[in-house]
Amino acid sequence: MRRAGMESGGNHMYQSDYNAVDDENERLVVGLHDKVSALKSLSIDIGTEVRDQNSFLKQMDDDFDSTGGFLNSTMGRLTKMARSGHNCYLCYLLLFSFFVFFVIYLIIKFR
């Protein structure tokens, strides 16, 4: 008898369980869709940021290259000047440096 009672109401029970599972699956699909949309948006934002950072790095690399060229030309001129035999400039530079440090020393001492 119990079996007969379960069989008559069993279809209704399985249908309600099926609807509950189906509703749960729909809810999970919507949640998954939202998460996928968020991940897609995030990956697009990351891609944009990477492109911007690569552009900044390329620009900085170009700036460093131009600065390196400027420093190389300056070192070449400095080496050329040092080889020219005008060592008086070095003496003048040292005397000027000592004079400046002496004046700073006097200012600090008498303050």
C-alpha cells in the first residue's frame, strides 16, 4: 500500500524536485553569466591598461636613448677638451671650488 501511495503522488514529487533543481540551475546560470561578464570587463580593462603602460614604457625608452646619446656627445666633447692641453681650466675649476667651500665655511662659522 505504501508503494501505491508513493506511485500516485510520486510523479508530483519528482516534478516539484525537477522544478526546484531547474530553478536552482537557472539562478546559477544567471550568477555565472554575471561573473563571466565581470571577468570580460576586467580583462578588457587589463588589456587597455597594458597597452597604455607599454606606450609609456616605449616613450620612456626613447627618452633614455636620446639622453644616452646626449651624454655620449658630452663625454666626447669633455674628452676632446681634456686632450687639448688646456689644463688651466682644471686649475681654475679647483680654485673656484675651494673658494666657494671657504666662503660657505666662513658663513657657517660666523652665524
